[in-house]
Amino acid sequence: MAGEPHEDCLFCKIVEGRIPATIVRETETTVAFRDINPQAPTHVLVIPKAHYQDAAALAAGAPETAAEVLRETRAVAEQERLDSYRTIFNTGAGAGQTVWHAHAHVLGGRGLEWPPG
């Protein structure tokens, strides 16, 4: 069921405190923590505490929480003193999603021209 914790979800376990993470911000509805495989000098994930499979499911099921995730990406960037940054939602395996819990990547601290690479 959308919004309910999933026993086998890595990010649900982080929300519950069952798996450690380097938390940088937390609100009533979101948690932001450092990515364990950073792709930039600053790489923070912002997740809703409620479980939604991906950004599309989050937007459809809890648009107010989706907006909070976006607000928190900005707050993370300000806290990390990033003057520019990229926010990415990977939705689906073909787009690189590997954890099936909606999350935004906040990347910064180096040039992030598009296309990457």
C-alpha cells in the first residue's frame, strides 16, 4: 500500500533508524542524507518518510509531500552552500532507479554541464 513502510525497502529502514545514514536534514515528512556512492562532491538524497515507489507515484499519491521533497532539495543546497546544483529524480530501472522508494538527488560542488560526461 502506498505510503506504508515496506519491510524490504532500504530507505524505509533508514527512515526507521534500522540502517545508519549520515542525516543532514529532517522534517516531519522528509529525511535528507548523504549518498554512500557520491557522484559529485555534494550528493544528498532527499526522501519522503512515507513509501512511494517512485517520483510519479509520490506526485500522484501525495502531491503535498512531493512539494516538501522539492522544498527540502533547496534547503539542502542552501545548507551545503551550493550556489548551483542539480536535482534529479530517476523514475524506473531504465532511468537508473535502483532503490524503489521515491528520492531526489541533490548534486553540486563541481561543474554539472549537460549532457553529463
